[in-house]
Amino acid sequence: MSAQGLEVIDHTVQLTHEWINELAERLDWASRRSALRLLRISLHHVRDHLPVDELAQFSAQLPLLIRGMMFEGWKPKDTPVKDRKAWQFRTSISDAMAGAEEYRGERDIDHVFALLNARISRGEVEDIRACLPDEIRALWPAP
């Protein structure tokens, strides 16, 4: 039991750490901070390509703290983005990761998709992928 009686907060903190630790392990990175940064940036880019209804369904499967990070800075009137190419998607994430010593580029983004495939239900992953533009869908392998 939580010392403060706020088990929901304790639980989401624990789940968030599990997600970050798993991603850091997949990446083989020492920096959990950089792993969280990559997760947050990648989720922002996926978020911006999804219709609002699908985004709501996707976010429901994320730990509360990660869900909040995903919606940080979101401008619903500017989404979904439809004309971004795969290279723009990856380059934008790489630009946002500038300065992260362990970041190796595109293959690290692949680890985020692998984490999502492992942590989100298969049906939801398929729904999300179906909503993405073809070029970006090709970046996210089917579960």
C-alpha cells in the first residue's frame, strides 16, 4: 500500500520505469534519461500522424505518465499530418535527439517500435499502423 494512499500514482511510476528500463535495455544505453527522451519524441511523432479517435485508443494503453508526455505540446488542429515522408519522420526524431551521446540514428527508432509492439496489444498496434501514412507505416514492423 502507498504511504500516501495514492496507489494509482505509485503504479504508474513503476510502469513508467519498467518501460524506460526495457527500452534502455533494447537500445543497450546506460542513460535512462536519453531512453525516455527518445520514447517521448517518437511518441510525439506517431501522435501527430493519428486521427484523434485512434490516438485516444492508443493512449489508453500507455502508463499514465507516458500518456501525459505523449500529449505534451499536442495541437489537435494540426493533426493528423498526412504528407510527411519516412525520411522526414526519422530525420525529425534524429534532430530532436541531437546531443544524446548514445543515439545512433534510425536503428534506435526501431527499438521504440519494438517496445510498443511488446507493450501494446497486437490489435491496437495493427489499428495504429493502419492509420499511419504508408511510408511511416513501413517503419513500424507488424507485431
